[in-house]
Amino acid sequence: VYSYNHLFDKALFYLDNAYKLLETDKSKDKKIFLARANVLGSYANVCIDKGEPGKAVARLHKVINNYKGLEDVADIMRFQYLNYSNIANAYSLYNLDSAGFFALKSIELKSAHSEDDKIMATNYSVLGKVYLRKNSFQQALKYYYKAISISKKTGEQLNLKSIYIDLIDLFSQAGKKDSAILYDNKVKELEISTLQRKNNSLHILIDKSIQADNKSRSNILIYISIALLLVFGVVLIFLLAKRKSKKIETYPTGNYNLLMELVKKNDPAFMLSFEKIYPDFTNHLLDINPQLSKSEIEF
């Protein structure tokens, strides 16, 4: 969600923590291998979104090497089928020769009995780019249409915008303006849909942030209350030690309760009220340490 809303540093922070946790598990459980691959794959996607496909490729090579510890050949083939497709997608942004190589390697590992899935949609999309660069328009169209068909079946829209943009380029080069306009409109529709999803995901982040702020504010108020109790305790001890003086200042319960209410509400009027009730308190603190800031005195 953070990456989707271009909050890349936040996204990488959580992915780093996830990977560190997974690295503590030294078992050969294939679920752990898969989880590591998902995290590194997500890390690569963030790098791609940041415009750093080279870093994405480096992460994905690490994913590929991640499966050397697996013992079941069928598991290795199934996992590498996904990994080769992901690295092909990353390479397609700056090295189409490598992209085509890994897309074909992924296709080779696909089970003959399984239906085309979103992994194949990515492979076909990459091969479409490869043939478009070669100006082999019919071959490019064939792969792009396959990718679009699978994307519609699976509901996966990850590469659709890129495909539509390539088709606009393809049809423009072929002199088919109507088809180019058609896919230009599809890009705009997809952008509107993406904005709606981003809006929904931002609401999730905002709600999460509010909950965190409320929890943090609650903790701060608890700490401040404890600090105030300690301060008042010190003041009380100080006053008891001066019983021999002619006059002992008293601290009415009502005033104390008022201040505590202001603290709990995080009310800006707290300091003003405190100084009215205890006018000498700040001066005593500054006598001890003249360097205290206003916020430190308030704390």
C-alpha cells in the first residue's frame, strides 16, 4: 500500500523488516522460501516504481539463488517459473535481450497441464515488447493480445498500462490511428481506476496513522501525568523539609484536579494555568538550570 501511493521509503522499511525476520529461519521449509521470494519480489517492484530497475534485477537474482537449498525438483521448477518471469519484467525496462531470455526460460518451466496465469501474462507482455522493438508488429500483437486476455481473466492489471502504451506506439507506427486512439482511451480509463484504488488505499493509511497517533498521544499523556506526579511529589518533599519556615504554601486539591484534566486533554492552556497557580515554580527550575527550554519546563 505504501509503494502504491509512492511512499517508497516506508514500503522498503517494512520489507526490510520482513526479510530480516525470514532470514532468522534456517529451515528448508518451502513456505519460508516462498515468503522470502515474495518479499524480495515486492522489494524489486518498489525499485521499479522508483525508476531503479537495475536494483530490482539485483534483488531478483538473489531470489533465484534463494532456491538452491530446496530439495524437491518440482518445487524448484515451480518457484523459478515465477522468478524468471519477474526478472524478465524488470529487465524489460532497460535490457530487452535479457528480458526475452528470462521470459522464455519461465515459459519452459510452466506446467503443460496448467492454464495460463498472471505469470504468463507477464511473459507474453515482455515478449510483446521484444518483438515491438524488432518491428515485428504481428508477433508483438499476438503476445500483447494474449497478455490482455489473461489479465482480464485473472483480474491482474499490473502490466496493462504498459501494454496499452506499447499498443498505442505500435498502431501509430502502423498508421492505424483509430486503434491508437482506442488504446489511448483505455489508458485514461485505467488511470481513473488506479486513482480510485489509490484513494481507497490512502484511506487505509490515514486510518492506520490516526490509530497510531491516538495510541502515541495516549502514551504521551500517561508519561506527562507520571512526570507531573513526580514533580508534585518533589515539591511536596521540598515543602515538608521547610516546616520550620513561618508559612507553608498549600496546594488545593481543586487546582491539582484542574491541571490534571488539562494534561489529559493535551490543552494548550495547561502551562498558563500552572503558572497562575504556582507562579514561583518556573523561576525555581531556572535557578537550578537557566538553560531549560520552554518545552522542557512544561514537561
